[in-house]
Amino acid sequence: MKIKKIELKNYRNYEKLKLDFFDDLNIIYGNNGSGKTNIVEAIYILALTKSFRTNNDQNLIKIGTDFASVSAEIEKKDKEKFKIEIFKEGKCVYYNDDKVKKISDYITKINVVLFNPLDVKIYNDSPSMRRKLLNVEISQINKEYLMLLSNYNKLLKNRNIYLKQMHINGNSSMEYINILTNKLIEYGLKINNIRENYIEMINSNISQIYKNIFGYGELTVKYESFYNNKTKEELIAFYKKNLIKELSFGKTLYGINRDDIKFILDKKLLKDFGSIGQQKNAFIAFKLSEIIIIKKKTGEYPILILDDLFSELDDIKINNIITMLNKEVQTFITTTDIDKINKKLIKNSIIYYIDNASVQRRDIYEQ
Ligand SMILES: Nc1ncnc2c1ncn2[C@@H]1O[C@H](COP(=O)(O)OP(=O)(O)OP(=O)(O)O)[C@@H](O)[C@H]1O
Ligand SMILES: [Mg+2]
């Protein structure tokens, strides 16, 4: 899929901006703070309805105004229109001019793979951040997944409240807790299966990608879940056996809400044994393997955003990555230094120069 054009209104530091994009490489360059990430963030928001760098949509509205909008035309087999309006009171999402009711359907329509320098800290983040990474990736290709997650989380909340009540009051309807536990297991097993499959798909190509770009090393991702390889019956028996323990803590101690993923290079945990460079490289390989999965699952390549990759990798590696990517992958690169990009690649790209929210198209050979 290709994003053909985008329009921003009162979004971040842009009052009004309309940009056309190239089908292959789009380069956005300019000084720090000029508004490069804001543009790729807008593409991400259109795809996922949420930013990757703020949880508060209000931050997206240009300071001093009270409403922002981002709209775009995306080409798949046909042209499709996407729009998000952000108000102080909340946001509205539109697909082909119709208001969207089911976000879980909407977010499978535009697939974006984003590399953001802040993500590299994922190794030392809490497991919840790694689950979030996985959730974002899977929800783009699986409509059912977000619904399952939301149902699971509701059950988890209810189960925790009930366990606490049982703990405090000693009131105990075993029947009710069993119903909650059985439902938790049912949804948990489905989520576990989807996550397991996803990691399997990652592992079928990540090591090769890593070797192609970085030269050596056997890279795998390990999915760690309490539910792994357990049947429904085994889990029911387990929860029954451990109910007293959960009661004394007053909360659910086991489930897919504790899942984690680990990155392993040459049989060693990257978090504990990997160099910073190896950790970055592995994460980039993880992101690039997502591209292959999306193509396999949806028949379309996603839009790739490499935000500030030059701050993380040397020029040669980045130029290798871009050259290696299938020509069909529409790619966005932001950088402060255009000279780092190979001149041959620049020939087939559109280049935008940003100076404090003012955007100009540049032909680098005219400079
Ligand atoms: N809601 C907002 N209203 C107005 N301006 C905003 C808003 N949110 C962010 N900005 C401005 O946007 C600019 C940052 O933009 P952005 O993050 O896109 O910069 P960048 O070009 O990617 O910089 P860097 O190279 O450092 O990553 C800052 O000047 C910031 O003050
Ligand atoms: Mg930036």
C-alpha cells in the first residue's frame, strides 16, 4: 500500500500542510525540532489512531488551537480515504468519509512498520512494554486480536476485584470465580496461540535478515508465556490448586497478562550479554521481519517509517537496508543530514526540507 498524499490541520507545529508522497523513497530532512517526526507520526496515527510518543491526544493539537485533523489518501487496489479529527473532547475516525465504529477493523486497513530510536530501550523496559509492541504489531494484521485482548482485560479486572473481595470479606461464591477463571483461560489460550504463531513467523525470517545486514549471528525471539503448551484442563486444575495463593495476594497471578518476549543472539540473552550495537541491530531486524509477515498475511507491503535511523546506525548499514528492501515498500526516512544518504537512492526519491514547520520540496542536484 502507498500513501499518496497527506493533509494536516492544526496538527503539532503545522497550521496547514499538504504533501504528496513518492511510491518508493520519501526523505524528510531538516534541523532538530523542525517538524520531521511530526509528519511521520501523523502517518502512524492515521494507521493506528494513536501516537507512538504520547498517550494524550491533546498534545497533537497545535498549541493555541482547539481542533486538529490528519487526512490521507492511500492506494491499495483502489484509492481509499482516511481521516482522524482530534478535539478537546475526543477523536473521530473516518474511512472513506464514513465514521468508523469498530477501531479493531479500522487499524487493519493501513499497515505501518515504524522504527523509532526510543524503541531500542525495549530490552530494559518492563514486560508490559514488550507486550505492547507485540500487541500493536499483531493488531494490524488480525482483526480479532484487539477484541480478545479487551475481553481478557475486562475479565482480568473483574477477577481481580472478586479475588480481593473474597480476600477481605471471606465471601466466596466458588461458582462465580470458576466462571471467571474458565473464561480467562478460554480467551487467554486464544491470545497465547496468536502470539505464539506471530513469534514463529518472526523466527522464520529474523535471523536471515540479521545476517544479511549485519553479517553474523544467530538471532531468535523467544515467547515466554505461562499458558505455553498447556491444555485448558491443565490450566483449570492449576488455577484451582493455586487459588489460595491468589486469594492471599488478592489478585490474578498467572495468565497471558504476564507474557514476555526475549531476544536471543547466539544462544545468549541480548539484554544481558548483547552490546548496545547488537541490541539495536536485533531490534531493526525484528522490525524488518514484520514487513515480511504483513506482506504474507495481507498480500500488501506495509508503509515503512525509519525515524531518525541515522542516529542509531552508520550510513553504510542504512544504505544497505534501503537497497535491500523490496522496491514495493514505500519508505519514509527522516534525518538531519541528507548527505548521509547514498546519492543513487536519492535519485529515486522525493525530498522535503523542513525549516521550522515550513516545508519545501528539494531536488538535491539543484543545490
Ligand atoms: N501541540 C503542539 N503545538 C505546537 N507545536 C508543537 C506541538 N507539539 C510539538 N510541537 C513542536 O514540534 C517540534 C518538534 O517536532 P518534531 O519532533 O517533528 O521535530 P524533529 O524535526 O523530528 O526533530 P529531531 O530532529 O530533534 O527529532 C518542536 O518544536 C515542538 O515544540
Ligand atoms: Mg524527530
